Amino acid sequence: MQKKQDYVLNDRDNHIDCDNSKWTPPTKAVLNDQSNGWHQSGVLIDGFYSMYQPEVIYVPEWDTEEGYPYRMWFFAWAYTQENDPCDGYEGYPGGDAMFTARAKDPLGPWEVYAKDENGFFWDKERHAELWYPVLLCQDVWYDSWHVGDPSIVYLDGVFHMAYSSMGADVDGIPYHKEGDTDGNSSCIMGAISRDGINWTRSEAPLVVWEHEKGYDEIRHPEGYFGGHQRPSLMLEDGIWKMWYDYRGAQIGYAECKGDFLDPDAWHEIRCGHNPIMKSVDLDVIKIGDIYYGWGDPYVHWAGIDDPRIPLHEDDASRWSQRQIVEYQSRDGFNWYPSGYFLPDEGYDAIQIPQAFIDHKQGRIYVYYATQRGKRECDVYDWRWDSIRCRYRDIKEFEIK
């Protein structure tokens, strides 16, 4: 257990003690499965149209006989494509919305926050048409089309969330719709909450490329260094730290030494022409002296060549070549691929990993979404249809 003074400087959600000070950089990524202590869950949440990025937090004071100490936030399309309205379903503005769930154990059962004619309740039966979002898009150039990718730190009764925000930019038309002239805009916003349902947002983006507004990245990609999204938030040594994606496949890094919600207090350290590495969707925690990160890059970027990973020649985007890869680092800047997961049986890919440290059980969980792929039709379907996890005891991370 961390001492009180350490808790203030280093958030408990992303730090756990482990004897690995004798760590040396791994030379290659190895298969992570039961042979080295990894276990696989069944389906945790399904029944939705397409949802992903499951961020889990443990709230100690909610761990009572009647309480639900584990909370999850995830996002995208609950019941229809882009949450569009249909008969009997009102839908929600923008392309994405964020939802939350609760459980008494990291492996569930999970109940999703919902609303019907009788009011709010926690849905146990997977009625996705009733799921009620806790965060929706705003009508501003950087936040009108997408909210998601939550990364959360819980401190002194307050949830601190960094999340992706995307807007239709100045012309108000999303890039994939007719009439667009300036692409989309992307940034990272901040928000705080005491109940995980009602959120107060930052007044402006915490991290955004200085030329993002009005820049047409679709027609002029060569000079584009924006696209900030998919943050991974941590408080360490009293400093807010954030790893994030930008420019599609680069990992950047920013810090804040002041008020979490103050955009002026955030400063990009690695960005532009100086990324940390080529990857996507990196979520970072610290185990002992070592940073661990899980992302879902194209596996060849990490030097992985495994014939068991599906490859469909008729899928131009090669979605199935994006799988969950584990990285390790001593300083948070120099990363080494160290492991990877094979997809779940019957699926072509598992993606969008989010790491969770469960101090109560002494485990590391990596939550993810299963991609439909070709399990239901001949044309590759990139959408996601269930949330699951892999987990490993903390003792397996020790270096002996």
C-alpha cells in the first residue's frame, strides 16, 4: 500500500509496487498467454452497436456491502450507427457519446447507466437503446462530432478525466460528409466529476495543435501535426503527465504542473517532428520502477511476425494486423516492444487496450474491445461488438 504522502504525488490508479529494479530492456516481443501468467475473461459487456475504450477505476470508499466500487467508462455508438435517431430511439448529437457502467468485481457482472420512462437505473440486461450518456458533444469547432477515449485518475473524491474531442472544424461539416472543406479538428479536453456521471469540462482544449483550427488535413496532410487524441493520464511526482496520439500514428507527451483543468498549465514536451515513437492507442501505467504501455499498432511496427495473426488480402486497411502490443520503458520516453496478445477465438482482432491496476486483488487488467472482422460476413467489419479483458497477477511482473 502507498503512503498518504505518496498518494498525493503519485496517483494510485496508475502505480503499484513491484520488485523489478533489475529490469533490462527487452529484445523482442513475446506471446503473452497462460504460459507466462496471462488469463482471459469472457464477455463483460455486449449488446451494443459499436463501443470501445473501456477505462476502469476502483473507488475505495464505494467498496461496501451494497456498493459498486468498480466503474467503467466507454464510448461510441450504443444502439445505432453514429447514435443517429431511428424509430423508438431519440439518438444523440454528434457521432460519439460516452457511457458508464458499474460492478462489484473487475470481471463483472457489469451494469450500464440507463434511463427509461421511470427514470435513471443501472441496466443488467443489455438494453443498449436505454443506455444514457454521461458526456456528449458540444456545439463548438473542436467538440461537435466526437467525445471519447476516456483516461481517468481518481484523487480525493474527484475523477479527473482527459478525453478525445473532435469537431467538424470551422465549416461545421464532418470530413466524411459532402460539402466539407476543412476536414475535422481534434484535441484533448479535460473534465472533473464527483460521481462519474455529471462532469465539468475544461473551458478549452488542454492539448491542441496551434494550427488545428481551420486546417484541412484531408487535402494537406504533409504539413499536419495535429490530430491529438487517445490520451493516457497519470499523476506522478506531483506532475500531471499525458501520453497521446497525434498525426495518426505518432505518440506525443505533455505535462501540467498546475491546475489540471487549466489549458495554459499544459505544455507539450514531445510533439511535432519529435514524437516518442510510432504507435497508436498507448495506455500507460507504472509497475514498480518500469512504465508499461499497451497499444494496438500494426504488429510489424513492433517487429512481430506471427502467422497466427489473421491477414485478409481483401481488407485494404489491414485491420486484423492491428493487435494489442505491450511496451516497456524505464523513463517513459524510450519504449521497447515486449509482448503481444493473439485475438480471441472466433475474432480477427482485439483492440483499443486500457490498463487497470487492481490493488485489491493484486492484478493488472488490460481491457479491450473485440472487432467483428469477418465473423459475421465476407466483408471485413471494423466495428467492435464486445468488451473483455486479459489479466495477470502482479507477482508475474517481478524480475527475479
